[in-house]
Amino acid sequence: MQEEKKYLKTVENAIDENISRLTEQKANEKQDYNRIQAELSANYYELDNEDVSIAYYNDTLNAINDRIEHISSRMDMLQKLKNRPYFARIDFKENGASDSQKYYIGLSYIALDEKAFVYDWRAPVSSLYYNFDEGKGEYESPEGVVKGDITLKRQYTIQNGELKYYIDTKETINDEILQQVLSNHASPKMRQIVSTIQKEQNEIIREEKFKTILVQGVAGSGKTSIALHRAGYLLYNHRDDFTSNDVLILSPSNLFSSYISEVLPELGEENVIEMTFSHIAKTELKKPVQPREKLMDEIYKDKNQSRLNEIAYKASFDFLDDLLKFLNDTYAGLFDPKDMLFKPADADASSYNAFYFPKDELKKLYFEVFGSLPINKRITYMTDALIERFGLSPRETELIKPRFKGMLYRFFPLADIYKICEVFYARQKLSTPNFDQLAYEDVAALLVIKEFIFGLDHDFATKYVIIDEMQDFTPAHFYLFNHIWDCPKIILGDINQCIEKTLSKKYLLQLSRFLKARLIVLNKTYRATRQISEFSEKLIGLKGVVNMSREGIEPRVIRTSNTEHALLKLIEEYRGKYEHTAIVCKTAEEVEKVASMLKGREEFEIIVGSDFSFDYPLVITTASTSKGIEFDHVIVPFADKDNYHSSLDRNMLYVASTRALHQLEFIYEGHMSKFLKKA
């Protein structure tokens, strides 16, 4: 123990020395910045605005500012590391070496005068800690595979710079350490979990083949953590290829974005670009888009079977196949050109002769030369091929392209995406949609139509995409994502948490083939206690899940004659015990009902939209809104047989129950739901 305490002190001294040197370096950079800025101010009126000297001054100042920001960021990270500079150690003896080398592993690299004290968890050598137990091990270094023997694995609990204890273990992550992390109360934000990453999670985080990965993980298997740590790994190990602006997270909602916002900064990386599907839809369609949560509410208010059947069809591969067949075979065949006369009057030159394009040539280009392509590419390539004859400059060419394309699109009898969608729906005998406010289930189809015929207005290009809650998206969404982002992706979700439809393993295999993705299934759950996990699994008959052996309290199903009194009693019973209790309802209407019961008696926060602050220890929300987020204590009200009786209701109960970390309770009046009886 004394030896370890001595080493911890050595590391802390190295951190202090680093901070001291960086403080001096930052001061020098600020001096240089002020000096150069003073020079620029003194000489500004003597310099021509076009003079290279002004650009030189500005570039130099920007470079210094970047260095100052980098130094400040590193100093902040080192300050955090003083509390817990490392969490593990491995002793590794390379084949052919006489002695083992000690490697301490932490959140970030710590070194002084070229001597390494702590290795970053993302460094190649650190993979030994996650991937191997004591005995034979290997890791991929820049020089090749390094093989040898792991002679010691040690895990540390360090708090506020003080070594509390350590454990020598032959296992990758000791249950005692993992359970200690899991038993912590829920934070208003997700946190980094590098000290407890499991082997199967680590393999996904460190995957180097840059192919698309589809991860099906049961509730609590760490899917979102994997996604964020994957981003952190890429930004660290491939910093020459990726910056934070090259990685995009497609979040299900602004609420989710708020929840995950602290993870990457805790890992020492800038937050990556975050975007919701609603943002893409509003940007491209320029109309209000119904939030997914509102769709869920509508479904529960009006359980019209024909509407449910339509929603299920629109979420199927059959729908996507039918839509693409309609666009490829029916709509594309409507192109009926006439002889075309075009004078590029928009160009800068004083005059041009008119150019004549006979309809037979236009037909040949459209149907034969470019006939295998989507319509937007056919029109684009036709435009490029025909405009070449004008002999214009690149700038002039760009000026006239939109007008030329517009003339070609006039040869279609219908060029409005909403009318086209109506025609397709009528052919499929679907209800006529109201496009004043776009229903959630229609948005993907409209965007597929727009992308296929016209192309999208905006470039969302990036180098790596993370898509979470994949069960909330349909094949039409994924078709669109593949066309928006022609780059590697990691797509994560849980088909068991889909509410409005039932997804099977067959769908999962079909999706992986469609995405050309490697399918990885995670069956271990780490979030909730064993009792909550087993209860949740029984709700939907889920089998094959491996639960962490963290013991807790059995979920309670409470019968009452007065829901309001029962809620108040439970809140009082657990006041101060948990940081966050959530009352998870089925609909926004139920949320309002509960809020009226508690108004004036309890302080609470309502979460049904994108706002999310966790200012109060008690929140009221819906299951569909809270997906992906965890709470210490969950109460599900109105759990009677009339309120929860359909397959949709069962799915909703499952999602609600899997939000709980430590305590789960249901309240009902009259007769309990049949699903609770089953569980």
C-alpha cells in the first residue's frame, strides 16, 4: 500500500509540474499575442488592406489564440486528473524481455521530461486492460502486434487525490468496482465510464476496420456509452483524420443531447456535432414537423387499427421497396421532353447564340445514358453534359445551372413532392395525409422522394456518424441516412424498446444486410438491479439476457383506492434517499393529470419536450420521452388493466420499467394490468 501511495504522490507532483510549465507557457503566448496585436495596431494605416502583411498578422494571432486555447484545455484536464489520475494498472512482460513493465491507465496521458507516468485509456497498450485477464495478452502497436504475458491486473479507488483501496484481480473488471459505479445515484448528465468498460464494449469502441456497425443491445447494456466513447477513441487515435467537426451524433431529441453533453468534455475532447432528425426534416421540408412523442400520444388516444396498420406498413421494408419501385418505374417514366431552346442569358458575357437540344437527344440521355441513376443525378449529369457545349467559364456555368435544371424538370407532369407523395399513398390505398403540419410517420417518405427526384438542399456531409435509438427509425430513414452520409457509421438501439410496433430478429438481420453492417448483439445488462432487470424482462417475455449480480429491492405493485395519496406517500417515503425520482406516464395527458395532483404539494419538473434541466429531484415524464435516460427511482401510475392491456401498452411498460436503476414501483386502482401479473 505504501508503495502505491508513494507512486500516487509522484504522479500528483508530475501533474503539478506540468500545470506550472503550462502556466508559464500560456503567459508567454499571451505576451506574444499582445505584442503582435500592438504592432498591427501601430502599423495598420500604413498597410494596404490587400497587403499580405495584414493576412500574416491575422494568421499569426489566430495561431497563437489556438495554442492558448489548447494549453487552457490541457490545464483544465490536468486539474481534474489530480482528483483521480488513474484507475488501473497492468504489468506486462513482452516476449523476450527480462522484466515486466508497469502501465498505469487513466483518463489522459501524464508524462514529464519524456517519462510516462499514466497512459490514456485509448492508447494501444491500454487495450490489454480491457481485453485480457492475467496470462497471455497482446496489443496492436504502430510497429505491429506486441505479444507477452500480463503478470498483474490491479484496480484502484482514488477519491480527491487519496488512494482508498486497490484490488488485484484476474478478471478484466472486478464486480466490486463495477457495482460501486452502478450503485451511484443517477446524475442529471451521463458521465464517462472508462474504468468499467467491459470487453465486449471495448471491442466495439476500438474497432479499426471503419465499416458500419449495427449494435443491438438490451436495456442497460451501455449502448449510448459505447457510442460516445467510440467518438472519444476516434478523436484520440485518429486525430490526423478526425476532428470534432468530422463526427456527428444523430440524437433522437434535444433532451437526449442535453443528457449526453458532458461525456466528451470529461474525456478531454470537444463535443462533436449533434443533430436531430427533426432538424434535418425542418431544414429540408420547411414545414412544422410532428415530434415523435406527439405521435405516441396520438396513437394512445386513438387506437384506430387502420391507423396502426398504416404506421406499421410505413415502418417496413415493404413500404420502402414499394416507394422506390414507384419512383424508379412509375414516376421516372413520366419524363416527356420536348425540343428545347436555351440561351444562357444569365452568363456574364454580352451575348450568346441560342442552343438547340432535340427531344430525342434528351430522351436518350435520360433513359439510356443515365437511366440507372436516381432522377436527381440524371438531371444533374444531363445538365453538366449539355452545358459543356456553351464553352463557359466555371463561374458562368454555375450561374446558369439552376435555370437549365428547372427547364428539364418542367418535362415532368408533376414536380411537387407533396403531390407526388399523395399519388403514391393513393396507389397504396393509404389515408390522404394533411401536409399543413407534417405527421412524423410521413416525414421519411417525403424526404426520400425529395432526395431521389431533386436532391437535398443542404450538405450534411461528415466523416463518421453515430445513430442512437435505431428502433425509432424506419427503413426509409436508413435509406435516407445512407444517401446523406456515405461514410462509416455506428448504429445502436434495442428492438425490444420499440413502442408502436414489434420488431423481430428477422428485421434486425434484414437491416444489417441493408446497411451492409456488421451486426453485434449485447445481451449483458449493467444498469439496473437484478430484481428490476428480471422483472422488466418478464414483462415482454425477453429471454437470454445476462444480468449483473447487483442485488436490490424487488419491484412493488401497489393497489390503492386513491392514486394521488399513494403518489404523495411514496414520494415522502423515499425523500432524500434518491437524487432523482421519475413518475413515468403513458401519455402527456397523464403527465398533466399527475402534475395537477402534486401541484402546490411537491416541487417537480415536467419533461415532455426538449427542455431538460433536472433542477428538481422529482420529474414527471412519459416513457417515450425518457428513452435512453435513467433515474434512481421510477414510479409508474395508472397501471390498471384498462390502461395497460394492448401490445403497445406492454411495450410502454417495458420502456418505463427499464428507466429505473434502484427502485421500481407501479400504482393502480381497481384491477392490475395483466402484464404486471405475468411479471
